[in-house]
Amino acid sequence: MLFAAESGRTVIDENLANAAMMMQEFSHIYEGTVFGGKTGAGIAEFDCAGYDHAVRFKADTAAAIARVTFEIIRHGQGADLLVELRDGFNPDGSTAGSLLRFMVLPKEFIPTSKGYFSIPIDISDLVSGAYYWLIIKKAGDADNHFHLHGETIQDSLYPTYRRAGNSGAWTAENAIHFEVYNGETGNLLHGIYGYNAVTWLIWDGDLISKAYRYLPPASGFIGGVRQIKTYQWSGEILKRGVV
């Protein structure tokens, strides 16, 4: 069987296809241990179609992040969530700081029931005790979007800001629910392969119930290959699946 790929004509361009056929680096992300973030019983919804949001946290002694979680829900067809990890960001609008990492959570993967959903980050060269920012970029419209959830009050330990435009100062807002993890303990949750191909594994007890895979296009964040696989187990034997 012969396969072909070409930029502008196929979902995967020739560079990505060539990379996929070569040996590539990979990393595995496990459940790990939470070291920062804001959680609580608050039920406030945050508009993510009209505003970017920024939340601050402090790196722990490991100076590494394996993954982050947000309490999130999809409405309508949803919208892709783009999260950035930045150093040196200032909410007064004077500087966006340095972009250290970004990751896309495809809209198809965002849950339709409110809950915490994991996003791999995989960075290990942070500065212990330094402050960093997670920027959640606005996306979607009035009918198709996602909401972050959080508290009805602010939290000085995890200051949160929003901004509608692309310039100017950010406005302080109430605390968004999120968690930051590091370490290699617990179940395997994510794999990052080669050119930012990412997998998500959803566990039901000791068994995997769903696997999500995202292969982004080389030219940006829109499109790419997005797959959800569901598994049906008979005891500990994999019986059926949908690919």
C-alpha cells in the first residue's frame, strides 16, 4: 500500500509524515502528585469565548511540571482549548513574558459534564520557588465554547485575571479551579511523541476505558487528526473497542 502526504493537500504534510516514519523521542506523563493550584466547592462559570484568562502559581522544589488540570465543561460543539505556560508575564499589560510551553486540548475531548480534565505540559527546567503563569486563550462563540469553573471570590495565593482584547491591562477576577502536578507515580495518563503528537488515557478502576489521540498539523493549531477510542473489557480481557 502506498501513502502520500503534501502540504496544502493532505491533513498531514510531508515533513510530519517523514517524521512519523522515523524513530522519535517520546515522554510519558503519569498521575504524579499535586503541588499547587486552587480547588473548592465554588460553581462559578468563566466566559472563555470572550476573555483570555491568566492564573499564577509557584514552582515547587522539583522545578518541574508534568501536567495541569482544569475544571471544565463543553457547550455545543465546543472549542479547542489552548493553554500557554509563561514566565515573566505581567497582568498590567506591560509584557506577555516568555512562552515556555503550549498545548492544545481538542474540543472533541473536552467533557460534556463538568469535571477536571488533564493536559500534559512536560517541562523540567523551571526555577524552584519562582512564579509562573498559565494563560487560557479565548475560543469559540456564544453557542460553541467551553467554560472553566471556579470560585465566587478571589484568592491572593493564586491570582487570576481576564482580558477581552489583545493589548492593555488585565482585570483581576475570581479564582479558577486548576491543579499542577509533577512526578512519576500512579497510572500512565499521557504520551507525547515526536512532533507534539499527544495521547490521553482515561481509566475506569484498573482498566483503560478511553484513549484520545491528537496529531496536530504542522502549520498551526486548527485541524489535525483527532481520534477517540473506546474499550470494552470482559474482566481483565479486552473484548471490544471502537476506533
